[in-house]
Amino acid sequence: MRIGIDFHAAEREGTGNCTYIRNMVEQIVRIGAGHQYFLYVTDPTNPYYDRFRPLGHVFLRPLTSRSPFIRMLLLGLQTFRDRLDVLHSTYYAPPFYRGELVLTVHDLSFRHIPESFSAFDRLKDLLLVPIYMKRAKMILTVSDYSRKDIIETYHVPLSRVCVSYNGADPIFTPVADRVKAAEILRRYGIGDDRDYILFVGRINKRKNLTGLVSAFDLLKETKGIGQRLVIAGSKDYLPPGDEAVITSSPSIADILFTGYVDREHLPVLYSFADVFVYPSLYEGFGLPCLEAMACGCPVVSSNCTSIPEVVGDAGILTDPAKVDQLADAIDRVLSDEGLRAGLVAKGLEKAKEFSWESAAVKMLSVLVEPEKKN
């Protein structure tokens, strides 16, 4: 088969879309080497693409505009030139294209947490995503929660929505080399002389950083904890009111914003954190929780949307809207070594249930026979 994949998100390091599409495609071109793959990219000079150049069944197709609208038009034209049998895209597709359409929709956060998006992005998603979900032969999503949400919100037939869970890259494993770790921790301003609570993710409204900072303030005030709070991730769309809450925290001197962290360095941050806290209000999957568990870091997260599917009883799940519950859960992990050890062990086992290879096997089966999978 001739399979086309809108691959431009592979250039957006630090985003969930980038992690997803990179891992899926790396696995698919390996396990499905009998097919031809046409990867539509924005910047063909990106060093990441070097891994695909020696592969005789993979073809990089540059699209010459960074404008999302023009890029989509060019993508549509290129599908005819490449005589595609099937096109995979994420959330949107070109207005015209050759072959069947398989669409990945991670979640419907633009519907449920609209304040997490700029007005333009919110309107674009609300208008376009439903159109392409109707046109798609099959819709891939990343959790049972998202599958049910898509079906109930947009009345998509059950048979047209398929779940393919995310995985954790093999680099996410406990790090034992303290000398190397200390060098990386110092690089991000963490140092090796202080314990820390860790959050990893884009700084966005739905990640509930205001709740996390408020819980940290409460622990500083009532428990006198010595840990710092490390927030690792690039800034996304954060309303001014949320930013004001964070910057006016009485504990701001003990809050470190590292900015973007190289992916290969994340296992160190996870491995040496006292606890990983992810109080998100809405997730299609919650990949940082899985990565933390795979690195042997105890997890405190939310009891809503998809996160219980990913974490289960391997972490402490709380109502993300209740700061006192979140603070209490963090305190329990920090103060109870037995609980901590139990969560670490359960997390390592739970993480084994997810892999990018199994996710890619499901995705490839849908791409090859989109009308026969559910």
C-alpha cells in the first residue's frame, strides 16, 4: 500500500503531538516495511529526519509553506501525485485528498476546556475537527475515555473509533548514574543538594498549575516541607489570571521553571524527584504519568478523564479541583516511605502494559484496512 502521513508535528519538540507521531511512525515503518510511506514535512532539513533517509520504502515530501492553510492545500495536491491509498492526519486533513482518511483525535479538550486555547485555535478546532471526523473512514484515539467522549459528543458510530494507547519510549527507565544525573540536574538549575517535587508538561490552563502551586503553598505553610517545586516544560496558552496566581505565590522563591527539557534528559528529572505531580483537569491520555512510572517515580495525579486508565492503583489520584486533597496526597508520599516504595513498584509494573510497538501495530492495522477495524 501507499500510505501518506502528515508528519509536520514531528518538528514541534516538547509537544504531545510530536511525541506521538514520531514514535508511531518510527515503529510503523519498521514493522510494516512491506508498504511505502510518504511523510509530509515542513522542514526537510530537520536533523530528526536523517533516520528515515536510508530507508528505501520511506519518502520525505516537503511542503513549501508554514501557513497551516496553504500547507493543507499543498498536502492535498501531493496525495494525488503520490497516488495514496490512505492518508493519516491528526485532527485536520486537507479539503481534498486521494485515498481513505484515517484521523487521530487525541481528545476534545477544545470543547471541554476552551480557555486552554487562544480564540483563533478554539474556533478553528470547533469548526474543522467535526468535519474531518465525519469524513474519516476511521478515527484513532488514545484512551477509552476519549473514545467514549468522541462518540457521545459528536455521535460518531462506535465501529469508526479505535483505541490505540500511547507508550513510553525505552529511554524512560530508572537512572542510577548519580554523577551523570547531577550534571544534568545542574544544567536545568535543579542542582543535587535539594529534594524536589516535579511537574512535566506544557504550561497550559488545563494542566492546573494554579492548583499545583496552591497545594505547594499549603504544604510550605502547614508542613514546612523543604522541597522545591520544579515545573519543566515550555509555555503554552496560559490566561493572565492564572499567570498572576502563580507569580504571586508566597513560595515563588522555591518554584523553578526550567523551560523546555531535552527528551533524553527527562528520565533523570523523573528518577530523582521525590514525587511527580500531574493535577490536570483534562487529558486524552496523560503521557507524563506513564513516563514517570517507568522511571520509578511515585505519581500523584487526577481522578478524572483518562488518567485512571493510565495510572490505575499505581498512583494516588485526587480531585484536581480540591487543593487540600492534592496537598494531602503529596504529603503522604513525601512522609511515608512504605507508601512511596509501594507506588514505585506498582508504577514500574503498570508502565509495562503500554508500548509504542503495540500502539503502532494497532495503527498500522487501521491504516491497511481502515474499514474493517473497530
